[in-house]
Amino acid sequence: MTGPARILILTSGSLSRNPRPAKEAAALAAAGHRVTVLRPPEGPPYDQLDVEFAAGAGFENRTVAAGATGAGKSFRRAARWIARRAVPLGFESVAALGEAGDLLAAARATPAELTIVHNEIALWAGRRLLRLGRRVAADIEDWYSEDLLPRDRRHRPIRLLQSLEAEMLQHAAYVSTTSAALSSALHRRYGGRRPEVITNSFPLQPAPRPQRPAGGGPVAFFWFSQTLGPGRGLEGFLPTWAALAGPSRLVLLGEPRPGFAEHLRSLVPSPFPPGVPRPGAAGPAAGRHRRP
């Protein structure tokens, strides 16, 4: 493929919460390509955030359907519930992951020289497009078939996810992923193309500040994840953070799973005023720790 091309990007989530396809679309548009992003609607505020982001980024952002309401929405929710409960019985379908038909239909109706798929539902659509003769690439952001805690995997279509991963590595125009370790693991499992590594990181500032500005407040820690839930590292980080002697604060950005915010707060002691030692801390150096 030489010169500007029509590039289609499929993803199952809002760009405002999924930076990889957002950065990819912006970079390809800046290189002169005609880029369209297709994704299911998520409703306010995410749809509006995506519109505002795409307006200045040079690519087209489209939701694939207006979204079901009323009885239609209840039917889709019930279909996914049934599909998930059928997985332990040996019946696996993409419906256990979410609504995929609208995304595939919109992709088939959108001409493109290259379609890049992100996330689980988009991988399924990508396989269907491959079999129709379309040129497809894949960005495997996580190892989907190995993801999540054991109790959350019971109703996931693991064999389907494995087959999607294998087909992308064997037949996609290219595959990218997030780390050298994951690239090697996917290649060992499925063979085919070794995924290119595009890390989830940003370049260092050309002239980083040698020290924090005066009056900048306590040291701040920032944690970003689409989902705030168990098994992602926060349970191990919080007790260590709470043991810091100096003042600090922690900001968490993400959508918490039900009850998880309360669990996190239980791991952090109440704020201690300056000069009042925390239980187990030596001397008056204990600082104020704000809860997440």
C-alpha cells in the first residue's frame, strides 16, 4: 500500500477510554490517510467526548447504530445473558462478549484498503472480513483468551477467543501488541506473524523539571485504567502507598466495578493530620494520606 489510503479502525469501546485506537487514528490521519473509526455507542458522556476529540484530530468517528431502546435493549441484554450462561455447557458465541452484528455490518458497508481491529468483538468482525477477502490488521491490546480472574472466565468463550487470536496471527496483514513479552507469548502459542510491539507509553519530556515547583502541594500518584477492579495491582499498591511517611495523594481514573471502591477504601487508613504518628510509624513524620 503506497500513498494515502482509506483506513478503517474497528473498536468496541469509546475512544475517550481506549487510547490505543485513538492515538492510532490520529497518527494515521496526520500521515495523510483517510481514517474512519467505527464503534458501538456507549451513551453520554462518552459519545460526546469522542465527537469533541475526533473533531480536532483529522479522522471520522462514527457510531455503528443509534442504540437499541426499550424492548430492543432488553432483548439484547437477555441474549447476552443467555449466551454467557451457555458457555459452561459448551456453546460458545460472540454474543457472550457483546453485540457484534452492527459493527460487522457497518464495516462491510465501508470501503477501505485496510481495516485495523481492536478488542474482542472487533477481532471477530475482523475474521469475518478476512474471509470476505478484505485486508485486515489487528492490534491485540491484551491476551484476551488468558485475561481476567478465574471466576470471571467461567462465562467467557475462551475457545472462540483463541481461534480469533490464532487466525489474526496466521492471516492478518500485520499484528501489533503492547509488549515484547506478550508478542513472544502469542508467537509461541500460535506461530504465524510475530506481533510488532507498540508500547502503552509516552516519550519523556525533552527537558523534564529537575524538581517539583514550590507550593505544588503533596506528592501525587495517578492511576489510569478503563476498569477499576480486582486483580489489576491496586490491592498491592495501596498498602504500600498508605505506608509512606510524607504527605501524598492518589487519583484513580476509571470505571469501578460494583463495590470495588469501598473495598479500596478499606485498604487505606483514615487521613492522619501532620505531626500525628500513624500506628506502626516511627516518630512524627507521618503525613496526610487522602483516600482514593
